[in-house]
Amino acid sequence: MTQISRRRALQFSAGALAVPLAGISAPALAAGAAPRVVVVGGGFGGATAARLIRRLDPAIRVTLVERARTYTTCPMSNLVLAGARPLEENVFTYKALEKEGIKVVRAEAAAVDAGARAVVLADGTKLPFDRAILAPGIDFRYDAVQGFSEAAAERMPHAWKAGAQTTLLRRQLEAMDDGGTVVISVPGNPYRCPPGPYERASLIAHYLAARKPRSKILILDGKDNFSKQTLFENAWAARYPNMIQWISKTDGGAVTSVDPKALTAETDFGTMRGDVFNLIPPQTAGRVAVASGATDKGGWCPVDPVTFESRLLPGVHVIGDATVAAPMPKSATAATSQAHIAAQAVVDLLRGRTPPTPILANTCYSLAAPDYGISVTGVYAPGAEGLKETTSGVSAVQARDEDRALEAAYCHTWFAGITKLAFA
């Protein structure tokens, strides 16, 4: 992986949104009934895909199925934990989509019936489609850690779906005494937002350094290395010396069981206790994907890398965190890039055209402090076995404070752009 300049990182970020749109033109409308597309899931991938299909071909009837009235973004939620951002700034509605002619159905999707070409809602209602896009996000494998459960998350919050859990973890940090220990348990790959736990540790440390400087953060990891590791560790040494300790899987960091009442965890290293315990559990594709038969034995959705059509459900495209798309990570930018590809493919296939071979891009910004940004980028293309990375870059290991602050500003610019495309 090569180092790239801050300007180059910004160019990559813009490319993550712009590259898949190259060559798009308004299609000639075919005669007959208007095609129907149903999109399940209103996160970055689903909302973006619904809007793009509508813009590419206004004759297509687009329905978005999403049970929540608003969407709370995980990107920027770690700033909420640091007390540097109100959670309300992460909350978006679907009003703009409705104004564009997208029908938003506020209901739970129980399954996608590919054979009948219908999305089945929890109340039994069926929404017929000619093509569907499944953007179900992730769900948690609560049974993967003995002692953990959905109820236990009220004591050991995961905060890996932003909203009430974010608020809960923030309140626990505020209530912790100076000199307390925050434990963050990180699962093995794959999971949503690979650098997210380490950004979280950094921004919690930013809060503690200012308010509770005798406190410590212990990261128990189910892996032996992590995204942007050198960049994070350099930031920790510079900004939060002796505050953050990372324990790898080999050194006993993998959590096997927990006691939510005692706020303890068992690892090969021994028993670990925290005053605040943030347990990020292992993950799987969202439950509607599992119920629909879209997942493989690993719990994720294999897709065609050219169209993102499911390899298990004909006529159904899957995008976002739920997909098997490695080496492309599970991130908001990746979901948005995949939404571009799937939207174009759906329109082309409905109109009898061959979808083009795509180029996809991803940029992951992380904040080691509100004024300290780092990033990693990648460009991907379809290969014989799936996606392959063709170009990658990472922030320079050695950089001036002004450069880190500039990347932090880029992070906010990226967030404004990606949320505008999906929700504004």
C-alpha cells in the first residue's frame, strides 16, 4: 500500500461517489407497464440506490421499505461519544426521497421471495417487483459470545448501530469516575467499519484526557492487526500517551465470555473488568437477508461483482455491509459506491441492456481527535473470483499537525457529501 497526499485522498473520496456514474445516460423508455423496483433497507446503500434509479429512469416505480422513520448514521457517531457532536446531527429523514416520487413504505420486511418476485412484509403484505435491491445492513451474533445478549447490551452497549445505544454509552462515560477503565471488545473480521473501534478508542480518549485524565482504555481484539494500525498507534502515542492499551488475539485479546452484571470478560489473558464495557459483537448480514436465503454459510451475501445481483436469489441485488465483497470493506462509502453500480445495472437489465463493467472506490476517514484525521482508500474492479483491489493508498505516517487537521476537515466534507446524496 502506498502513501498518498491529503489532496490525493480527497480526490479518491470524490471518486468513490463519482466514478460509478461515468457513462450514465438517460435511457429511452420502453413501451408497456412501468417496471417496479423495491429497495429493502434505508441506509446509505438503499437510500442512494433508490434515488439513483429514480433519477436514471423516472418511469421506473421505486418503492423503499424501511421500518424506521429516520436513519441515524454510524459515521460521525464516535464524535458523539467524545462530546464533540450532538447525536441529532446524525439523524436524517426520507422526506427528500418521497419528494422525488419514491414511495416509502414504513414497515418491516420479513423476506424477499425471489421466486414470486415479491417482498413480503411482516404483516403478510406482498410488494411485487421486477427487480429488487436488498440493503439490509448487519445484525449481531449475540450467541457468539457466551453471556452476551440483546438484554446484556443495556449493560455492555455495542453502540454499533447508532442511536439509543450511542446515547447509552455516552452516559456511561459521563458517569464513570476519573481513574476508571473503559474496555472495548472488538470482533474478528469481517464486521462493519474495520477502523471504527480504533477511532472510537481515540475519541473516547480525547474526552477522558480533558475530563478524566487518570482513566484508561483497554482494547481487547479478536485480530492480530487492524486497519490503519501504525497511524492510530502513532496518534495514541502523541495525543494520549499511556492511556490506550491494545491486546491482540495472539496475546489473549479475544473475548470468549462475559458477565454483564460484573462487567467482566474472560480471555486467554485472564479476566478483564471495566467500569464501562463496550462490547462490539461478531456480525452477520441483516436478518431479512438470512430469512430470504441470500446468505452463505458464513452469514454474508455472495454477489456478482459486475451487477451486485445475488448469486443465490435471481433478480435480487444485494449491496452494502451485508455483501461478500472483500477486499472492499464494509463501509458507508463502499455501500454508496455499490449503490451506484446496482442502480445502473437494475436500470440496464430492466431495459434490455448489458450493464457495463464497473469501477468501485472506497475511502475510510477516521478521526484520532476532532482535529486529527487519517484515511485509507482503495479502487476495485471485478476479477475472476470477485472484486480485486487495483489501487490503494493511506495517509502519510509522518505528517504535520496542519495536515492531520486538514484530513479531519476532509472527513466532515466527505460526510456532508455522502449524506446529501442519500438523504438531502
